[in-house]
Amino acid sequence: MKSYDNINAGVEAIYRSIASSPYLNEIDLVALKEGVKSSQPFKHICIDGMWKENFLERVRREVEENKEWAGEKQFYGSRYKLWQDDWSKLPTNVNHFLSYLNEPLVLRIVEFLFGENGLIPDPYLEGGGIHSTGENGFLKLHTDFNWHEKLKLYRRINILIYLNKDWNSKYGGQIELAKRDVDGKFLTQVSLEPIFNRTLIFITDDGSYHGQPNPVKHPFKKRRDSIAAYYYVVEKPFGASDLKRVGTNYFEGNGKKSSHTLLKRLYAKFMHLIS
């Protein structure tokens, strides 16, 4: 068990590294850690102004002007959502930023805030990278895949950084964190505007229902842009499902899994049995 002296020394070391970082602003780690402990509906923290504004502005412009995308999501769970997860096709500052999110300092910050140990970044950017959602675009409430097939690791933490200036509630696109009520229906407990330099970090497991169900409705057709990275652990987190899921579970407002998700699972099981 770590002594208080060792813990304090570790925090001080993180503070010193933050002070010399070209990308991070100073943050109150102790206060943020307390915020994580009391957060609902599951462990999370929202940090505004975490990143140097001049640098993040360059990232924002690159994402806004980006023309080379890996694809666009157009299905029952998500619509009009562009993504790019190929390192070789990411704009320069975006590439630097995502690399930095995978460096030890950011991992140490997240580990301290959430009481985690041994977080591992994803060099494949599976499901991560840059995302850009257009008019009428949405992402249903869902729980993420919990198993990275290439890394053979369990998914544990999501970090999302929003890039949208002058955004307000009328434009939709809020990130929502929800729980189930006594009837199994979803109750949104956190709804955040995807504003510039807002960072959301949260535990991802079978009960971390989140998404962007409110479609984007910007009067000037501006897109909802963000950066995403995910962190993994070797051992199955306590309380996590024994099922190693490589797919996302999407839910309807009544708390039931989308029929499309169920059919997809049944088909996969059938193909496994006959193969």
C-alpha cells in the first residue's frame, strides 16, 4: 500500500510536469479527484480550459478544414458522423495532440483522478481519432465495446475533447450521461454542451450509458467536432461483464437494446456456430 508521502510526491511530480507542458494548462488535481468520487451517474469529470488555447485553436481549425475522412457513420445508432483514425492521414497538430494523449503524463493524470493503475493507450485508435458530426447527426445512448481484439485488453477510460466555439444548447449535440430508472427507462443526469476546450473523461463499462441523442441543429450548418482517445487495462475491471464485446450496444429511450443490435448479435452467433 502506498504511503501518503509517496502519494503526495507523485502528485507533486505530476504538477511539475504539467507546469512544463507545451499543451496543458494548470489544473487542480486534488479538487478534480474529489469531483470524480462524487460524480453521477458513473465516474466522470468535466474539465474546461484544460489545454493551451493557442494550440487547441490550431487543432480546431485543422479538424474543421479536414477533407480526408475514413468514413461517415450512417446507420441506426449514428448518423452523419465523420471519423478519421489513420495516423498517416491526420493533420499535423491533430497528430501531435493525439500522440500527446497517449503519453505518460496524460495517463498519470487520468490514473490519479480515477484511482486507476496501469492504463495503456491504444496505438490503433480503435474507435478514436477525430470525429465530426453534421446537421441532423446523432449518436444514440450506448455502452462501448469492452474488449480490444488486437491489444487483448479491456477498455477502461474514455477521454473526449470538444472543439466547438460559440456553441449553445439550441444547437443540440449535447453529450449525455444517463442511468436507468426503476422502470428500466433512461434518465439523463448529465448533459454538456460540446464547447471549445471542454474535456470529458469517464469510466466505460456495461453501465456507463452515454451518447449524443439530441441531433445537431446549427443555424449555419457548422459541424460538431471532437477528439477521442481510449485507455485500456490488462485485468478485467471489477463488476465488468465476462462477455468480451467488440461491438457497441445501442439503446432506445425506453431502455431496451435496439432491435438492430440484437439481430446483429444473433447473426454473429449463428455464423460462429456454422463456421
